[in-house]
Amino acid sequence: MSRDPLVVGHVVGDIIDPFNKSASLKVLYNNKELTNGSELKPSQVANEPRIEIAGRDMRNLYTLVMVDPDSPSPSNPTKREYLHWK
């Protein structure tokens, strides 16, 4: 059984297909790095985050998509594909 938070939270397998990681990603709000499963108040995320991506070949282009698989709640995930920012 996988302990990867993206698998446990059904992001991988439900929202995106399984994949092999090819780059590292850091998401920072007010210089605080987030981890999978972080819960933040709206006031903490009023502005776009700083994103840092590092990979084996930086000539590659990446697309970053932010999803909330259980928004507004796990029993009523009607906003799971909401565009938070771009």
C-alpha cells in the first residue's frame, strides 16, 4: 500500500494518472515551504506562491496545476477542479 500523500488523497489515480517523478517542486507562501496535505487559512494564501522547480534537464517545460481534490469537503467535492490561480 502506498504512503504517498498524492496517492492516499486520490490525486494520483483519480485526478491525474500515475507517473514517475522527474523534477523536484517547492511551493512557498511567505517563504514557508508547503508539504502535501498542508492546511492554510485563506489569509495565508491571498497572494500567489513562489514556485521552485528543479529537474534533470532544465530545457524541459513543466505545467503546474493546483487542485484541491476534496473542496469544499470530502463528502461534497464539487469545487475540486476550481482554478485557484494561474
